[in-house]
Amino acid sequence: MDTATRFVETLDADTRAAADDPDLLPVRLAHAAATVLPVEGVGLSIHGEPGLRTPLAASSEVVAIAERLQFTAGSGPCLFAAESGLPVFATEEILARRWPAFHDLLVTHTPLRSVLALSLPGRLKGLGGMDLYLAAADGAIAVDVFAARCVAELVSDHLDLAADWSVWTPTELPAWSDTPDARRRGRLWLAVGMLMLALQAPAPDALAVLRGYAYAAGRTADDVAIDLVERRLRPEQLREDAGSPGQPTT
């Protein structure tokens, strides 16, 4: 049975077992991709302006954490793949050399050691990304890239079809983009807005303060953002405590 057939059968079985909720379509796609490919997990995301990455779904909580860690670091293979449109084969050696802050966070907080990052084709070209996470240090180069691209095309096709049945305008994205992971990242952008007002700083600087504080505290930027939004942290605390040596920059 080929990769495409196995993907469709896995997705159909998952769809029958779950409610037909458009919010859950990216979750089912991530699970199906992780099932048919020899990887530990799969993450799906969309990208707007440079640096504005929104996770859609992850096949496991470990993968969701890996995405948040990369966003906290401010750079990594998945962000680079989204910007360049090229596949990125990031073994652990490459991660440590090119993205040391992300590598440090990844190996400290997860069992994952390498990443294959792909852009989604079709209407989502330049907007969507699919990231494959592996436990083996050289796992990224062991994946069959043709099978991975086949799955990326199927994922994009399913999202395209769902988008055709929902609103998709310059100001309104399809229903499937409003996932739990995306809503969580939305709270981060709310926290960035709070920092901009409190610190009288532009958005890039406010985001850098948030990331720097999170990195120094050994947390994700998303978790720190939730504390800000729920008033467990004051914006002034981030400015006072951020700035530890080695913090990531945007």
C-alpha cells in the first residue's frame, strides 16, 4: 500500500471516530501524517508576516512543546523553511551549529533531536508549513523526502478543500485555522500588545523582551504570555528581569 493510500485511510478512520469539527481538521491531518511517516511527530503551522508564526496542530504534546520552544528561541529550521520555501533537513549537528538557542531548548525539554521542515504546496505555498520531528540525531536525513512531500501535498489539498467551503478573505481565514493551538498563540500576541503599551516599545522589541524573559526562566514564550494576560505577571517585571546572557534575539 502506498503512502497516499495509507494517509487517506488513516484520515478517514480518524474522521469517523471524531466529530466533524473544522477546528479539528488540522489535528486529524497531523495525526495521519505522523502515522504514515517514520517520525515521532508532526506539526502544522501557518505564517503571516516575518516572525508571525501560528501553530495549527501537533500530533502530540511533545511536538506542540517543540514548536513553542522554537518560537521562544526566535529562530529555527521550521521558521527558515517557511521564509525560504525550501525543505530544511536539520540533524542535531546542524541544529546545534545553526540554531544553538533552539537546540539547547529542544534537547533540554524534549526527547526530539532532529527536524525535517517542509513548506506546504498549492494555495498554502509560502503560508503553510509541515514539520517532522524525530528522536534520532540524524533522523531528518533518513526520512524519504518524496513520501514526506506526498503527505505535505495531501495535507494542503485537504485544507484547500475545507477552505473552499468557508470564508477566506484578506481579513478572515478559514474555519480550520481557528484551532486550540492557534488560539493559544493568539494570547501571546495579546501579551505583546500589553508590553508595547506598558514599555512604550514597538512590537519587535516587545516580543524580544517576552522571549528573553521566557528563555532566561526556562519557560516558553506562550506560557509567559498567558501569565501576563491573566495578570500573574506585570509587564514591568519582564523588563526588569530580562537580559540574561545568551538569551535569544529576533
